[in-house]
Amino acid sequence: MSPPPDTIRIVNGYDKKTAYTYYPILVVGAGESGIALGARLKEEDFDQFRIFERQAGLGGTWWSNRYLGVACDVWTSLHPGGAEIYGYLSSICEKYHFVDKIQFNTDVSELRWLNEEQVWEATLTHMVPGTGDLSRKEKERRIAENGKESVYLRQELVRARIVCSCAGGLVEPNAWPSSIPGRDTFEGPVFHSARWDHNVPLRDKNVVVIGTGCSAAQFVPLLTKEPYNAKSITQIMRSPPWVVPKPQEPFGRENYEKYSPTVFSTVPGLAFLFRLICFASGEKDWYTIFEDNSWNHKTRKKLEAQMVARMRAMVPEKYHEMLTPDYSIGCKRRIFDAAWYESLNDPKIELTTKPITKVSSHSVTIGPGRQYPDPKNEESRVPTDEETVPADVIILGNGFEVTTWLHPLKIRGKNGEYMQDVWDARGGPQAYLGLAMDGFPNLFIIFGPNTATGHSSVILASENMVEYTIKAIKKILHGEITTAEIKKESVVAWTKTVQERLKRTVFNGGYITTLGGAGFASQFQSAGDDETTITGDVWNLSAYSGLEIDVGAGDGKVYTLILKDDQVQVKRDDGRERAGVSWEAQFRVDAPDRTREEVKGKKLWVPWSALKPTYRGKEKKDAEQLRVSEIRRLGFMMRSYFGSQQGDFRLELNSVSARAQPSESAEIIQV
């Protein structure tokens, strides 16, 4: 006899102090992943679940991102608008009859596993309708002005047997850097592309756009056209993206939109074949761009040359240098573009890499200096002079807060440890198949760590994780097992395999030809000569697996190379200081038969494997840290984290002892 079905119910309902609502399945987030999970649960004839969504509507990314020209993926066209994608997701909820299972304006702020009851206790924060759509900064501002009750209504404790986190990443927008002088004096509207204010008129306005990522590439070309017709656009770029041609619909977009729905629905297997071709095309990119071996080096170089030539043929000559990336294609997200490059020929649009140095009531000052190319590059012709440009509206296209998984959700497992602390102790976010963590039973993370590939469909990946989750959920709901928990050794082994494989990808092996545009500095010292600086030459990340530095000592002494960020004051946009993280490696400059003058200016090679992590500043809960697991991406992360900051990232080479010998684990580096 099968066990009775698990149902949503009120427990201890008559006792106000101990009463709570119990859910067999609690889902966090009503984006694409949450909707996919809801549909599969209904297909399994199980409807005793609840989806809690912080925002005021379903769709996740497609609810929050409503900027001009937002588009992605494949429906009636290869790149349909956000409204169509939202409509599709909404129709799935209607088709499977679970719109009533979604509770909006409700934030799941904390999860705690109860060992005795073998269930999760969830803290729900009920919000004033619509305030879930606000960014963290906007909520903080509203609370400061109108009190906490202007955002939050009440908290509620509920319990759930199974929790599935379907929290997305492209939701919480990055803030406007607070370090810019005069920011509070600006009298015009300021908004992020992910919180587009459609009530702001742009006609005949001078608009400043910060950012050149995928979102900006979509909305900037539209700003000077009807019905928006902005007077001028000044677009500020930190570093150039790799821009590749946007795939075009077979037989043209108009014919595709008109005939493809009928053709795909009537010709057996055609829709599947077309999607297979799209999938295969993405997988081809993986093997030609993202893998890292001698063949990939050649294919990337060839593709990069083609993309640079395409860029030079499409944009004005004054942009050729600043739009030529200095890193491998694939290291950062590519832009599939059909309009941005062409829009740079519009006299109303001006692209610059000068940083914003001051904001006034109706203008911004850019420069002196530039963010790209390296301002120390004396051969560059990219301008560095100071300039004041008019500004009526400022639009932020500077990305999202995606560096901390599941943030701000706090999850406390069966051992009393928070997941973020477990990840910190192990060197960074990890989960078996990106889905499950030991110590956190009956918890499934849809699209967790190490699942975003950069070359294929997010929907494909999340649907695969939903299928895996359903298999485990069925066993729990059918009474075959009480809890499902992955073993620690499986998580560790999986993470090790992923990290080893990542070493053979462009993320680790891609090159950076120059590094220093953010004011990077170096300092090399030895124990001799009263610890005077030997050389202060610039350094860079190059070739494929380590750090190349210029140093002038060949005396056989033992040195410690320290990469660290705790020597300078670096603050996040919310004003909090970052905790310092260091990586250290001991090695000997082994050239006893040469004089210092003979080796001065020579290069040392330090493999990433020689660097050992050391944490500085233990405020892990209050400060965002560079992840030790991503040391092999240090160069890219430094550009990401420090590219818009003032101050230096210091590289120090300090002597440990003039007489010490290298330890067994030391890396011996030849000059």
C-alpha cells in the first residue's frame, strides 16, 4: 500500500505561537528554472508545492530586464523580444495550471535544516507589493527615507520537506560607483537598464550610458531613433568586448516569423532538427574557442583576426584601437550584434574609454586618463584629455551582482554551518553537478556553481537539472527514502574534476597581452641592500598557465611572491571594504653564476599551481572575497573587480630569508 500523499497543511493552527504552514516542496524563484520545475511537477501529477517569488511578476530575468531592445534565444525569430519570452513563460504556467501556486512579493531570506524534524524551516519576508522589483540600493534608500515598513510588511516561518532554489543571477543590478565626486549633485534621472524607467522621456536629451555589455549593445542603437530620438549619446567603455555577428534567420526574418510556426508544426521532426543544429553550432564553439590546446590557439587567433577585421570595416577609424580587445575571445561573454557596431557611425553617438571623474548637475566630466588601452602605453592614440559632456539622463549598463552564489539567501545545513562559510572553507562555490551539496539534505540548486558555460543554452542546462531533481523528489514523495543527500567525497571529486578540466579551457589558458589600465603597480624587494626596491617594472599575465614578471635578482635567494589586494583600500559600491585575500608562492631565483646586472630585467615564470591561498581579513559574512577556486582566472577577475577603482593593486616580491633553502613544495624558477 502506497503512503498517503503529502499535502500542504497548517500545523498547530489553533496555537498562534507555534502554528506554521507546511509545504511538501518549496521553490525559490519564479523565473525560467522555477517555471520548468513547476511544469514537471504537474506532469508528475503532483501539485502540492508553492513557488515564492521576490518580484511582483513571474519570469525572473525576463520580468526585471525590460530595457529597449531586450532579446534572446529562439522562438518566432532567432532573437525575439523580451515581451515574447515573458509571454511564453506565462503561457507555460497557464497550460500546466499552476499560476495559483506562485506567491509574489515574498522573499525567502533564510533556510535552516531542522535535524530532529528532518525538514527545512524557511524565513519568508513579505514585502509591500511592487517593492520586490526594486534593487537592493533602491530598497535601502526607501527605508532610509520612509522607514522599514515602506518595504517590508512582516516575516513568517514555514516548513518544507524539500527545497529547490531556482534563484537567478541576472536580477540584482550593480550600483553606480559611489566614489565619483559630485554624484549626488546630478539633477537628472539615473536608472539601470535592468530597472528601465519607461516614464523618462529621452527625446532631445543628452544621455550618458555607462557600460558596453550585452544589454547596452541592444539598447544604445535605439536611443537616437524614433520614438526615443535622444539628442546625444556618450557611451563609456571600460574595456572592449568581443563582438561577433548575430545569427540570421533562414530565408530572412520576415519569412521566418511568417512561415516557421506552420512549417515546424506540420513537418515531422523539422523543429527538432533545427534545434539540434542550433545546439551543435554552440557545441562547435566550445571545441573551437573555449577548449585550450595548440589547435585552439590557432583557431582563436584566426577568429580574432576575422572579428577585428570585421570591426575595422564597420566602425569609424577613431575607434579601431579602443575596440580591439587585448584578451582571448571567450574569456568574457561575447556580444552577438547586428546593430551596435553600425550605430557607432551615428554622429549622435560617441564612444569613449575615459573614466567619469566628476558629476555636476547637468554634465559629467570624463578624463583625464583612460581605462583602455593602458594609459602607460605611450604609443596609443586613444584620447586621455579631460572633457565635460552634457548630461540630462544617465543610464547604467554596468552588469549585475553575480559574484556570490545564492546571495542574499542564507542557508544553514544539518551541521549548523552556513553554505557560504562551507564554500569559503573549501575554496569557493561548488556543488555536485552544480545541483547538490553535502550537509544540506533535500536541497536542490537549479543552475548552481559551475553550470554556466558561456556557449550554450541556459534553458537546456536548467531543464537537465530539473530532470535530475525530479528523480530524487519522486523517491522522497513516494516514501522510498526520507532524505536525499550527496556524499562529501562525491562533491569533492566532482569539483576537482571540474577544476582540472577548467585548466584546459580559455578561462585559464587565455592570454592577456597587457594589464595595468586601472593603475596596477609592482614592487620587488630582496633581503639584500637594506631591502631596497630592485625594479618596479610593469607585470602582466601572459601565455597560458602562470604569471610572467620582470625582476632583477639572480642571487639564489629564496623569495615569496605575494599577490594580494589588502595593501590598498578597495571599497564596494555599497561602501563596504573588501576583505583581503592573498596568494603566495615560494621560489628561488636560481642564477648564482650571473651578476645582478646581468639578470636585471629578465623574466621569471611562476605557474598558478605554485600559488597557495592565504586569507586576510576574516569578515567573510560582511565582505565579498575573491574566490580561491578562481585563482587561475585572477587576471580577468582583477580587471573585473578593480577596473573602475582608484588606487593600485600591489604585487610584492619579498625575501623570506637570505640563507633559507626552498621547501619541498617550493617551485624552482629559472631566470
